[in-house]
Amino acid sequence: MDLFTLSWTALRTAATGLPDAALARPSGCRGWLVRDLLCHLVMDAQNMLITLSTPAETAPTADALSCWTPSPTPPDGTAPEDALTVRLAAAYEDPALLRNHLEEVGAAAGRAALLAHPDLPVATRDMTLTVRDYLGAHVLEWTLHHLDLLAHLGPDEEPCTDGPPAESLAAARDMVERRLRLRLPQTWTDADALRIATGRRPATATEQAELAALGPRGQMLPLSFG
């Protein structure tokens, strides 16, 4: 629960600290600008409010790890829901409206998370999870999207916001590694391990050799988490 609050607060703080020009830059999500990513976060926060206020009537069917399905095909922004996000983001026009909406809905989702009982079962994406696992899964999502937010900032924009907290990076890396049943090279930073494993940046020749040395599972990377 603490990691959820830490990662979600850090992501929202980074988003509100971005200058207007940064919202028109590409994000780390293929096919999305930064403004599209912020709109996706608004929709995620809205879904979280709905999920946390609608207890499930079935026992949990997934946990914080099994709810993620690694796939060799990354999203490219052309799926109907992704394309809708782009249109909604463009409708804001004023970047301040989008940032303010994210902070308002995001803060409400954060409060709802703290009020929900950790063992309460909730339903999302045809799965049932406890609140604890539902929020735990979002630590990975928030940390990856925090990296996405900063992926293509210009030199004049980078000082405006900080990266994900070290605790969130470490937890997200551990989740990815446990889901893949593979420990990535210890010499890699947590941020690089997450970016490479999920295809957010290509591995260098040296990194590719290190992945190959890990065996078949290492050679499967990168994989998209969805």
C-alpha cells in the first residue's frame, strides 16, 4: 500500500511539473505523445475509483503478478481504445486543463486506495483481485509510465521533474523479473532493466549478449506487459 502511494504520488508530481511544450513530445509508449499518456492516466484513475467502489462477488482469480500477461507484441497506439485516448487528449487543448484533471481525479483515486480494505476482492479486466494485489500491480504500471513520461524530454525540460523513486524502481523490477522467472544482470540499473525488458529502449550489443547468456528466457525479451 505504501509503495502504491509513493509511486502514484511521484508520477502525478512529475506530470504536474511538466512545461506545456513537453506534452507535445513523444512518450515512451509507442504511438502516444506525453499528453496522450496523461489522458490515459486520467482514465486509469477513473477506472480505479470505479473498481475500488465496486466489490467483487467472486473469490480472487489473480494476484499482482499473474494479472500481467507478457506479450511479444507491444501496443502501438492504433488499437480502438488507444486511438480513443489520443482523441480525448487532443480535446483538452489547454495543457493546464489536462494536468489539473489528472491531479483532481488522481488524488481522489489515491484517497480511495487508502480507504479500501486490503483484503476486499475487486473485479477488473475479467479478473478478481484483492485490493492489496490490485494496488500492487499498479506499482509496476505507475513506475513504467513514469519512465515513459520522461523518455523524450529535452535538456531544458529534464530538470522540471524527477524520475521514479528508487523504491518503486526496485519493486517494479522485482515484479518483472518474478513474472518472467528471470533475474536480469545485476550490473543493470533498475530503470535500464525495466526499459530493456519491456521494450522501451533497445538493448545495446553488450546487453544483448548478456541477455543471450541468460538462456532461452533472456532471448525472449523484450516483452510487453499488459
